[in-house]
Amino acid sequence: MEWDDLKHFLAVARSGSLTEAARALKASAATVGRHIDALEKRLGARLFEHRSTGYILTDLGHSVMVRAEEAEAAVLAVEREVAGVDRRLSGKVRVATTEDISAMVVVPALPEFRRQHQGIELEILGRIDLSNLTRRDADLALRTVRPERGDLLVRRIGAVDLGVYCSRGYADAHSLAGRTVDFGRVEIITWVEEMAMLRGGAWLAERAAESAVALRVNTTRLLFDACRAGLGLAVLPCFGADHDADLVCLMPPEEVLSVDAWVVMHRDLAQTARVRAVAEFLAGLGPRLGRARGQNRVIAEEEWH
């Protein structure tokens, strides 16, 4: 049995789609389909039921998936062990973080990092879901949720300060500047239901239960754009909203929320020179995540554990 076939099988099993599996593997849907066909021919049995909703595992498929994940864990462990003794400050490092942190915090700091480490090629995944470091979806992650499972090293680097903002036009139209916010008189912009527990979502839902919802979104870019367009109030990270001339802070983080920020990497990669260099770079960004820069600078000196 070929590992390459199993790798493609796992991608389809996890996504339920040839197209999504192809995107994850950077291949074509036809190539993924050929690997699935080859694996089913070798086994002499069907692993998937092809339905209009996608590819659904058969009972045998579920059994094969358990064994395939065991094989995957062994292959990835070998890859991490080899990478863990790599002392070169060159090569590719993949970082996963949120769209707003990547665009507003990480990218602006990259020129200096590039001057110091020209041999390191960074890939940044601006995505809101948590990447799986064990499966090497990414080498490092910068998150506001601390992982509870996996053989991972984590480092608290600061806190993301969140405030309530609206556009200057909206503030003027509703006479909000300098006044306590009456959520019963305003519209809000918040997350779609399946993302309701993300940054500030629960806080806003509790305090703005009487507010009309102007818009629900699934990306931080849309959250910023909708707020800037004057649709209503939104909970936004201060690291971006404070520097936007079109936005007004109605409630500071002291009245809203601050969430810890963590850099995360797999323990096996801790001694890989290029990964460690990027990890230290990310840790140094802690002061840029919030308003209390002095306090965050102290936090950024915490150790990995």
C-alpha cells in the first residue's frame, strides 16, 4: 500500500470533497480521484459513498482512516525529527494566524525580519480556524486561544485589547461621542452564528441583546469594513481600529475585553533554527497587539512551556 494513496485518502475523508482535498494538497481534483481509485482497487472494496453532498466514508473507510492516521502520525514524526536537528537559518516556515493579526501586525514588521533572515521563506496563512500543528498544516501559530492538546510548546506573548468602535459618521448621527453607550439605541455588527464565540462575540451578545443586528460576518476584514461603512457598532482589536481615522472608540478595552495571545509550535520543531527564529520574531510582536505596550513587553519575555 502506498503512503501517497493514504495521504490523498485522508484529505478526502477529512474534507468530504475532492476539490477541497485537492486544494489542501495543492493538486488537481483528478489527481486526488486517481489516488482514491488506486487505493480502492488495491483493497478490493469501496471506501467512500459518492453522494450529492460529497464523499461519505463507508464502514470499511472508517476503519482504514484509523490505520491511515496512525501511518500519518509515524511519517510526520520522522519529518519533525529530521527537521528538529536542522541548524540552517534557511528554508520555508509556515505561520498560521488570524487575518487581522497577519495583515495589521505581522506583515508590517516583516521588512526588518527579512533584512536579518533573507534565507527564510515565510508562508502566512491568514485563517480564523485553528491550524493543526501535529499534521503540519503550519509550523507555528499565533493565536488568541491556547491549545489544550498535542505535544506543543506555547508562549504567552501579550494580550489583544478589544474595544467597541463605530464610524465617525455613525457616532455623529447617533450622538454617541463622549456618552455611555445605550445598546438599545444602536445597531451592531457581529459574527455569524457558527463563529459566535470568537473574540468579543459572547461579550457583545450579552450586552447588546436588545440591539438590532445590522450584519453578521465571517471574517475580520468584513467586520472592519462594515464598521467603517457606518452600519453600526463592532468589537474590534485596538491594534487596527485605533489607527483607522474613520473609526471612533466608544468603549476602551478596560470596559470590554483583553484576550491572551500565544505563539505555538510543535515540540519536535523547537530546535529547528529557522522555525525558532520565526517563533522569536512572533514573540517579539507582543507589544504591538494591545494598547498597554509596556505591560505587553514584559509578558513577551515569558518562557516556552
